[in-house]
Amino acid sequence: MTETSMPVPAPGAPRGPETPSPTTSVSRAPQQIWRRVRGLLLAALLLVAAGITFAALTSDGAHGRLDPRSPDPTGSRAVAELLKNRGVTVDVVTTLDEATAAAGPDTTLLVAGPNVLTAYQRHVLRAATGDSSGRTVLVAPGRSSVGTLAPGTHADSAGPVTSRPADCDLPAARSAGTADTGGFRYRTDTHDAVACYPADGLPTFLVLPEHGTGDTVLLGSPDLLHNDRLDQQGNASLALQTLGSRPHLVWYLPSLSDPSAMENPGDGSGSGDDGAAVGSGFLDLVPSGWLWGTLQLALAAVLAAIWRARRLGPLVTERLPVAVRASESTEGRARLYRKTNARDRAAETLRSATRDRLAPLVGVPIRDAQSPEFLIPAVSACLGIPSDSDAAALLFGPAPADDAALVLLTDQLDALEREVRTS
Amino acid sequence: MALTGRTALLAALGSLPVGILAPSWTGMLAVNVPLSLAILCDYALAAPVRTLRFTRTGDTSVRLGDTANVRLTVTNPSGRRLRAQLRDAWPPSSWSSEAEQAASHHRFTVPAGERGRLTTLLRPSRRGDRQAQHVTVRSFGPLGLAARQGRHDVPWTVRVLPPFTSRKHLPSRLARLRELDGRTSVLTRGEGTEFDSLRAYVPGDDTRSIDWRATARQSSVAVRTWRPERDRHILVVLDTGRTSAGRVGDVPRLDAAMDAALLLTALAARAGDRVNLLAYDRRVRARVRGGAAGGDVLSAVVTAMAPLEPELVETDARGLSTAALAHAPRRSLLVLLTSLDAAPVEEGLLPVLPQLTRRHTVLVASVADPHVEAMTRGRGSIEAVYGAAAGTRTAEQRRRTADQLRRHGVTVVDATPDALAPALADAYLALKAAGRL
């Protein structure tokens, strides 16, 4: 209220040092918030941009690798189409359950990525394919997976992929001739295994006979199945003969979304505790450097806690004086009046005080201030009004009936006192 | 033993070699064993804290609101350089704000065998004695990785004196006092006045004050002049009982009463009267015998008042009266700084008042509450009107109590904290002018 009635200085007028600043608000202005968060926003933006750039740079042709639906250079659509033309059905599966269900004497099961299978998956797969009497083709199984998927066989160090002669008695290899082989070289304890395409004395193409008419084919590198190499050397011939020996081809592309990848290998029932399996899976995936680095950071955090926890001397206590407001009893009395609606008492107190103040003003001795027969005529005479009933009702009347009447009475008493003072 | 942020930082940086170069127990050991050795070496090489010697100098008293400097001298008798952080701990009310508390922390370096001096600034927020608690020293090693920590007890007390804000009223009251001295013949002689001098009669002087004997000796008419008697005794009695604890504004009633007492003391000391002080609730809390008039008494009174705190007990009025009578063997002006609440006065003070008034002039001064006065003026809403009724009732009761006291011949001063000191000084001057001291 006072601010609006204050004279507003002219726009060019100099402001005094005591002129308050335009705003007294302590909350931040939008500009301040912007200044505060723009650094963070810029950092977030940079992070996102770097992430996108990195993803774009690293997403090379590896996408759709060995996928029988992919026409990319490293895809395998060409061999799949050729097999279809020859009457072989090609089914793509991505889960272990589908792959094991499809295993059978009429089926060739191609495992595109045996190295990404978990230990449990390898066990399940081996159990299904070992005595299915069908053919199992493992594409470039590494050291970790070959021991489980083809027992008795070991993978040796990998070599380059080049054209190599078949150099064995396998009919398919003989008819195919040279082919682009290489990659892992295998060493096996199985006596009747057929070893082809040797590199530095060890085969990169190995056929292991299994139970019944079944066999397992180990392929040292996937290159001969790729679209871009299929038409070179005897690649196509070798691929078609290897994969087309049975009327059905099941192409197993292991995927991360496969629920069996989460199974705990030690759990015999097959339905393990998901939380523990996920936790161990996550820790397995994190590189060990991060784990050890985090452990060291935790140690640093403990040291920091010790640093901050040590206080420079104990707290100092102090005896403080009591803080009782002297007016507390008066305020309590006011609340008590309000609670009990003591209008009569409040009105009498206020009237009595007004009478005491009026008495000296109108020339009545203070000891007669509370008696109507002295005070009222004096007040009437002072105000110059003939009838004294108003003043009598005001100063000695009955208690007000409601709260509004009490407030009004107070104001009227003030008005009367003012009138007497000014008359 | 205390670690530093540097230690934690080094350990955190160690996570890089551990994570990148050697993620194994070997890597952890390779990082942490040298770090632990460095911490131990640092601890061993830090200057010892136990043998440090401390002495204090500086202010021993400060007026409330002013700043006190307390100097701390640190002697490092060891053969090693002392790099230290130090906390000179004082009670929290030794500073007015959190920011000022930073003054208790020091960072310093003292070469081997030398001394360093630190200054702690205090700006107390409450009256009373502030005692230094202890000095905590953290002595860092040369690498800043670890520190020795220890405590020393270096006692020192700073007495925080009442602020005496009513000082500003002193010049005007002193001027009135001088006028009083000069009011020669106008001042009627009587009890409490003494003969001052003779001077030549000027028209307008009271003819009754003509000294005929002196006139006969000289050629002109001489009149006698009088002045208020000097060397009167004043006993200021502070009631430190529960009624003095109530807060009026932001300070206890006792502090407002002290302010008024200080102005009275300063004024009376200049007027040549002897001021004594007594603080009492159920026993004597403070006592000052102003034997010698002059400036000393004011500082004695201020010092005596400084540590006084209100006690939450009912004042023993009988004991207070006895103590006051024992303290004022000669006829005195008793200035009683107490409350005008009905119950304590009617049950405590009134019965013993005749003993006091028989020999002495009694002045009762009380601190009124401006908040109650504001409540009395409340209008407009029903709450405000009830507040006004309650405030009026309280004021009425105080007035009635004051009237009761006045009927016993007691002078009563009842004023808000700001107005109490000048009002009390005026009452004193009026009594002096009337020759009632």
C-alpha cells in the first residue's frame, strides 16, 4: 500500500543509495537458471553427439553377418537361396529351444556363432545334437566352445584365410577342390575323423562322425559362406555339399534375447533364480579393469569419509538463557477470552478503560469515573448533545450479543473518545 | 591421526593404474602399499602437537556488539616445521553469525623453534563471560597426506559487558543536572539541600533567602544560595528472579533494567552521589560498594552486571529487603528494578515495603512490554479486540499495582525498554531537585 502511494521517480532521475532494488524476490530469474544449466546442457549435447558419431563410425559391415537373409557382403543369403533352389528348406532360428527341437536325422543344424553361446547353452546343444543322427555344422568354434560342442577336439591358433587344396578323401571336399579356408585349426583325438584343408599341418575343416549316421562338421572360418566369396574357388560347391546333405537346414543364429542365455549352468532344473543369474551375467560382462578400478575407488571413498569425519576438536556446548516472552500471559488471556467467547468481560474491560480515560477529559474526578450518574452528564455536556442515552448505552450498556457487535463497540468507544478529545 | 583430501584424491587416482594396467590384487597392492607407506612417513614427519606451547594475550572485556581480539601465541619447540590447522574453540554465542565463526579457524606455518601469533576475532551476541574452551591443532606432514591432531587447554575469559545503549541520553541529563546546581535561590531550602554560597541580591530573589547577618557585614544585600546535597547514597537493587527472565522485544527484562541502572549510575556518579549495586533473587548475585565517587564506580557496576543471568526462581522479597537494608546502612535512595506483576508485588514486595520506606526513599522501576501496548491498540477483528481487552486488563493491573506502591510513598517508573533509562534518570533528577534524596 505504501509503495503504490510513494512518488515514482522520473525515468532519468538519479536514484538514491537507499532506493530498493527493483525486485526483492529471492527465487532465480530465468536468465540465471539458463546461465546455470547451459553448461550441463552443452555437456549432455556433446555426450549424445559423441555417442552418435561413435556408433556411426563403428557400425561397419558386421551387421547381418552370416545371416541367411542378409544380402551384405558378409551375409549368407546367396548360399541359402542356392540351397532352396535345390529343394532344401532353410529355417532361421534364434533361440536354443527352437534349435534343439529341430535337431533330427533329416536335419542339418548350422550354428553360426558357437563362441557366443554360454556354457549352459553349449551343454544343452551338445546333448541335443550328439545323438540326433543329423549333421551339425559349427562355424569357427573357438577354444572355449569346441571342447564342449565337439568333445575330444581342440582348437589351435588361427591362421589366415586363403585358398587351400582339399587334401583329403572326403567326397565333398574332393569335388569342391580348393576353397577359401583358414581360421581356427583343429586337433582331434577321434580316430575316424576326416581332416581337410590343412593349414600348417592342422585341418581347418574337420568332419567328426557321431552316433548313427550323424556327424559334426567344424569349419575353421565362416568366409566360404559369405556372399562375397561364395562364387570363388570351390566355395559354393563345398558349402552346398556340406549344408545340403539333409533335406532340412536349420540356421541357428544365437541372440542375446534368447532366454536360455540367462540360465544358470549349475542349475539342474533349468529354471534358475533370475536375479542372481542376471547379476552374475552382468559382472561377467563387465571388464575386470572396471571392477578393480571401482574397488580402488571404493577404497578412496572410505579414505575420503575418514578425512571428512575427523572433526577439528569437539563441539562446544553452551548454556542458553530461557526465551519466554513477557507478553505470553497476556496473549494467553486473549486466547482464553476468544475460546470462551467472553464478550461481556472484554467489553467491560474496554469500557472501563475508556471511562478512566474520559473522566479527566470531561472534568470528573478519577474516583467517580466508574459511576454513570457523574460521568454521563459530563460527557453529554462536553459534546453538547441534549440526549445522553447514546453515551450511556455505549459506556454502561449491556454486553454485546455477538462478535461483530463487540468489534463495533470498540470502534464506537474509540470514536467517542476522539470526539471528546477534539471538542 | 587425521587424513587429508589429498590422500583420498591419490587413492582415487590410483584406480586408473589399477583399472588399466593391472586389474588384480597385485595392482591394488602396488598402488596402496606405497600410499600407506607415504601416509605413515608423513605422520611420522609431522611436527609433534603435544609439545607445542600456547600463551594468550588480548582483550579481557568487550562491550556487547563490539569486537574483541584475543591473540594466541604458538611456540614450536620441536626441530620440525609446523604446518598446521588450528581451531580456537569458543562458545557459539562468541560470534554473531555463522560466517564470523570462521574466525576461529586458522591455517599457519611456524618454523622449527620459532613462534607464531594468531588473532581470533570475537563479536559476542550475548552478555556474560565467554571462556575459551580448547585449542585443537592438526599438524600436517611435509607431503600433506596425514596429520597429527591434538588438543591444548589454554584458558582465557572475555567478559561481555552490557551494551549501555542509553549512553546517548547521558549528555542531556547531565545538562539538566548542571541547571539544577545553578538554580540557586529558586530552590527552596529543606531536607537534602545544603548551603552553597552567598551572592548579591537581584530583584526577583525570594526575600526570605536574604542573609541579614551577611548583609550587615557588607554594603550590599546578600542572599544565600542552596544546592542539592552531594554525597547522597543510592542503592540500585536488581531483581534477577523469574520475572526478569521474560523477553521484551528480543532481550530479557533484566537487560533493559541493567541499561537503565547504568544510566542512573553514570548520572549519579557525576552528581557526586555514591552508587551501590545489589543483585538478588534468593541470594546475593552481585554486589558493588561504590565507596569512592567518580568514574570507577561505573566500570565496577558494568563488570559486576556482565555475568548476571535471570534465574528461574521466585524472588525472596523478605531476603531482598534484608539484604538491601544491610547494604544501605545510611539513608539512601533505594532504586528497585523489579516487575509490576500483581502477584509478586502483592505477596512479596508490599509486606516488606514499610521496612524499606521507614528509613529510605524507595523508587520502583519496571520494564513494560511494548508488545502488550501494541495489543491494547488492536482493532478491527475479533481476535484483535480480545487482544486489546487482555492488553488493557494487563495494563490496568500494572497501574493498580503501581498505585498500591505509590500509596506507600514509593515513586514508580513504568516504561518500555527504550524509555525506561531516561525515565528513571528523570525520576532521579526530580527527586534530587525536590531534595528528597
